[in-house]
Amino acid sequence: MSRIRAFLDHITEEELIDRLDLALEGTGLGIWDWDTRDDSVNFDRRWCEMLGLVHADTPMHLETWSSRVHPDDIDGCYADIQAHLEGRTERYENTHRMRHADGHWMWILDRGRISGRDAEGRPIRFTGTHLDVTEKVRRQQREAAEQEARVESLALFAGGVAHELNSPLQIILMEAEVLQMELEGASLTDDQLRSSMDAICTTARRAGRITKALRALSRETRDDPMEPVPVATLFGHVVALCGSRASVSGISLQVPAVSPELLVCGREAELVHIFLNLVHNAIDASTDVPGASITLEVARTDGEVTLRCVDTGPGVAPEHQADLMKPWFTTKPRGRGTGLGLAVAKRLAERNHGVLRFRSDRPHTTFEVVLDGVGPSCCRTAG
């Protein structure tokens, strides 16, 4: 305290105000001071500029704030204010949407405390700050959307995976029963025993591929580094998780033979997630098309690797192509999709220093992901 007093003794009020102003400028905070007796409010310059308002023209009244709060958020604001005024909370804090002067909505972290009382102890002044947290909230929303889409993908493919796993497990069980019969005295030839053992090993490896793909898809990737990912492994995971569903839907899923040495830079789980979304959409679009097929393609040029998902479904109407990657946009029937799949896939491609795009110039419905091939940039910090 003595240091603070010494500092204040050697500084003028004007200098103190200037220094406080600089400090607040650096924090991005806008200040409001509300007189609860007449609902007059003193908004500072930063508060006004945050909302695109001119300070000199801004009415200093509570309605200037309340009229700009989103209708769905205003009741929550007043409930939190009342809780503090009644002494039920140490301070007021609420995050809500406010309308900018140009019409767009922004997210504001609003904090305040009682700063003055009358002779009877009733609150008469309420002072606080505004902070623009729009980018933070949008980032959280994107992350939540990615997680929701991940869960949706896992749920969607659960049925297909169950079928895919059930088939090899039935084979293993059947062949194990054959071996059990031999132990119980049945006469089997060496060829029959060898055939049973081969079948068990082959189908167990098939089940292992499915569980490996599931592990790759379900892991948390936020802190994973960029690493070399074999394209053959990526496509193998996709086939393991989608092959059964495509087959049941009468669709041919065609995958090229890819050299194990062809690598892309990225996070394996996120790249698998991208292609699960693409193949899932292709299956949905092609289910009722006779003789439909889905083909995964690979092309490499100038240090980049382009991976494509091509289907022979009905295609995308020209009027919908510009909106394909927008969140919540979907052409699927109500209840059949959230409209998040392609938006999240686009975001994941960008996180892996790549790009996801729709190729309107190709004869069949084509989505392609362009990624860095393995090279000096492979392990650079992700965005």
C-alpha cells in the first residue's frame, strides 16, 4: 500500500487517467457505469466502438444496451444481474450476444459489481466491463461441432462395423467348433485342420483391421503433431469401417492399390474422419442408384497429394454447390443429417494444412482433399 500511495503522490489526476486509459486499451475492455435510480448509463469510448457506435452519438441509457442484446439472451442477463443485486452472487457475469451496428451478432463477456449504495444500503450504482469474446466462442462452437460430428460418425458406422465384425467372428466360431470336434474324437484330415486354422487366422486379422481403424478414428487429436500418414493405411481404415455398409447398400467401393511409401502429412485420425464423412455422404447419395459405385483415387503432383472420393450418384444441383461446406446446410431429408459433416471435414482438412473442395468440372460427383506430401513441411506447427 505504501508503494501505491507514493506512486499516487507523484502523479497528477490527468496522468493517472491517461495511464489507466492505456491499460484498458491494451485489455480490450469497454466500461459501463449504471445508475439504477434513473437507468442512466455512462458508456466509455471503447464500449461504443466495440459495437460500432459513435461515442458522441450514443444515448447514455440502459436501453442502449438492452435493445442490442439478443432476445434469447436478455432474460438470462437480467436474472444474473438480479442475483448479484440481491447478494446471491459475489459479482455479475454473463456471456451473451449483442447486435453490432452493422447488423452482425457478436459475443460479449459482461462483468460487473455494485459500486455504490444509498443511505439504506440499497444498490444505486453498478459498474462493469464488456469484452468481445466472439472468436473464443466461435472456436468453442467449432470444436463442439467437430466432436458432435465425430460422435455422429461413430454412431452411424456402428451398425456397419457390428455387421463387419459379426461375419469374421461367426467364421472363427464355426472353425473353432470344427477343431473342438477333432479334440472330441472326430476324424479330420490334415487338410481340413489346416483349412480351419487358416480361416481362423485370416478372419482374426480382418477383425483386427476393423478394431485398429476404430482406434484411429476415436482417439483425441487436438494435441497430436503432424506426422507422415501412409495413404494405403488411410484408405484401409476407410474400407474397414465403410465396406460393409456400402456392400449392404448394393454399392461397389473401389480402392486403388497404393504404394506403402506414398505418405501425406497430417493427423491420421482426422484424415480418416474426413474420408468417412465423404464416403458416408456418397453412400447416402448412391443407395437407390442401380449399379452405383464409389471410387477412391490418388494423384501426386509437385509435392502435393490429391485424394478423391468419386461416386456415380445423382450429383449435386448447381444451386446447392456454393453452400456445400457451410455449417448446417444439408440436402438430406429431415432427420437424416445435421449439415455438419462437410463443414467439419473442411475444417479438419485446413487443420492438416490441406484443402477440401468440390469438383464441379468432373463427370461424376467428386470431392478431393489436397495435402502436403512428406517433406520438410510435414511436421510444421498445425493451424
